[in-house]
Amino acid sequence: MKKFVAGLLCAVVWIFALSGCTQKLKDYYIYTNIQSAEFTVLAPNYHVEQVIPADNSFSGGKAENAKGFTSKNKVFEGVMNTDAILTVASDFSKDENTQKFEEFSKNVQKTLTKIENSLSVNKENSCAHLFNNAEAGETVEVDETFYTVMSLAYKMYEFTDGYYNPAVYYSVSAYGFDKKEQPEVLPKDEDIAKYTELSTAFAEIELIESEDGYFIKKPQKTVEVGETHYSLAVDLGGIGKGYVTDIINEMFSEYGFEYGMFNFGGSSVALKKHCREGDYTLALIEPRRNSTHCMSFPVHDICVSTSADYVNYYTLNGVRYCHIIDPATGKPVQTGIMSSTVAGGSAAENDAITTAIMAMGRDRAISFIESKLTDKYAVFTYDKFRSAELAKP
């Protein structure tokens, strides 16, 4: 039986028994460019509406049936506010393979620590903290990691027409998602409008690489909220998890391992091959009943990222508010898209793309997938009726 990667924001697969359930389930929709023969719909209340299929195929992983292979796991707790899991399958009866796994695990830990120390907005000496607390217009010296990830974030900001924007930092905080605390009342619209105006200045950052090091110049833009002046601030944690996943994906080859996976908090996953089945089966969580799954498809040797509204969220006055901010409004996304998954290529790019798709809404997301994601696989789930309700005056 093929192994399931809990999909994607859960570390343990838990299939909820649908049999005997008499309650009428609400209808939802799945939009994807995966060919229909290659996926399975697992929830009866989900209806597939496809966009133009991608050119190549997911499936075809060679079933190895590797005798004597077992798995080893290493859990890295509390990295970038989540946990990461490294899984490797090999013939661990051989001491050299066990030793390589231990060395691999240590190198993963070093990589995670290095990148967190650069990107964490909560560490006082991190580049993220130094950049966010610099004055408007100031040129800040950063390390290569922060510069590389910021450069990638800028690239994805342009690629998604601004729907991915890591500078929605103050809106995330205003809605309580930085501390994961539900506010008693929502922030004032006029305050959110100012934070949104400031976030558009992300397009004005200057990236400077020279013999003297790496530098980023903050935009001159500031806004005043209450009695406080704010300059541009960013949170690269999301795309940073994808960046780490890309690095560790390459490490598998460096250590000679071709079977296993690296799962960074469920939002970014690097999948190699399964030692017996060839393919893994990736099961996507059903966003409104996350004890079950809505869709599955076979994957191998690929990086996958997911964004969704069902993990970090709260409900106030009957409205769901999640941690993903729409850069156009500065408010939690209310587009009807509940989850977005992208596979293929870079996990860091996919992290940014899935966040952008959540903010785009159905029609714009489909156009984006058709025109710009022809070399990737995309899936998003959508509640068209909820979106219509929220759009009413």
C-alpha cells in the first residue's frame, strides 16, 4: 500500500470514515491542472473543475521493493515556529549508512539554525530584526542568506503581480497572528489602509551586492498610525521555509540517499522516492473537515508547498479570519479559496505562489495558472458560495 504524506499541514495521516455519515455536506470545488487520470477525489462533496493540463506527468516512480530497507526519522522542534521532520529510507544494517544519516541530520540542524538566525523577526540580532527596525531610507548590511531570500521574495512579488508581498507585516500583527492571539475587536479600517499603503513600498527596496558584502536599502516611505511612525517591515518566514526545503532536498543527493522526504511544518515538503512503491501518495487535507482528505495524487522527486486558511485562524461574528493577508486590502483573505498547493521546481517559489493564489480569487488564479504555471502542478480548493456572501454589501 502506498504511503501517505499527510497533506500537507498535518504530520499524521488520519482518514475519517465517511460511511454512515448522514449529514448533508456542503459542496466545494477543486481547480487543478493535474490530468484527471492522475488524481483521486476522496471527498464526495468536492467537484473538480480543471484548467489547462500541465505538459508532463506526475506518476511513473519506479517501484523498487528494496529488501532490508528501513526508515529513520529526525524531528527538529520549534524551528521558525514549527517543527520539521527528516525521513530517510536505506539499508541501515550497514553502519556506513547509519553514520551518513547522523551526519545528514547534523547538517540539517546546522542549516535550520543558520537560516532561522538570519530570517527570524523575533531574534534581536537577526538580519530580519535589524532590517525591520532600521530607519526609512537606511541601507542595512545583511548576510548572504537574508539577501538571497529577500531577492527571491522580490522576484516572486513581481512574478505574482504583487499578490505575494512579505511586507504585510503590520497587518499580520494588527490581526493578532504574530502572537496567535484572537483580538477582542478587529483593527480599525483606517489603520489597516495605512499599513497597506506602506506595504506597497516593497517594490522600492534596493538590493545591493558588492565586494564589501550584501546590503538592502529600505524605502523612504513611512506612515503614521496613532502616534507611531512606521517604516517598511517584512516577514520572510514563509518563503524561508521553502528556501530551507530546497537546500535540504539537494542534501539528499550529497549524502547518497534517494528515498525519503523532508517535511517543514507541512507547508513545504521535499519528496524523494518511496523505497518500495516508487511514488508517494500525497493526500490533501479537506479544509473544512481537516480530519479527512479531499484529493490525492502520486508524486516522487518533487517539492510541494501548501498555503491554507484552516490552521492559523479565528472566527469573529461568523467570519473566518486567517493569517494569510490580501496585499490589496491589508486584511485576511476573503476570496473563497480555502487552500492552495503547488508542486514542481523550487519549494521557495511555490511557497510564495501558493500564498499569492490564496489572495487572487478564483478567476485571477485560474488565469495565473494557465499563463504562468505551465511547468508546475497547481491545486486550489474553493468555496464559491461563501465568497459570494462576503461580497454582498
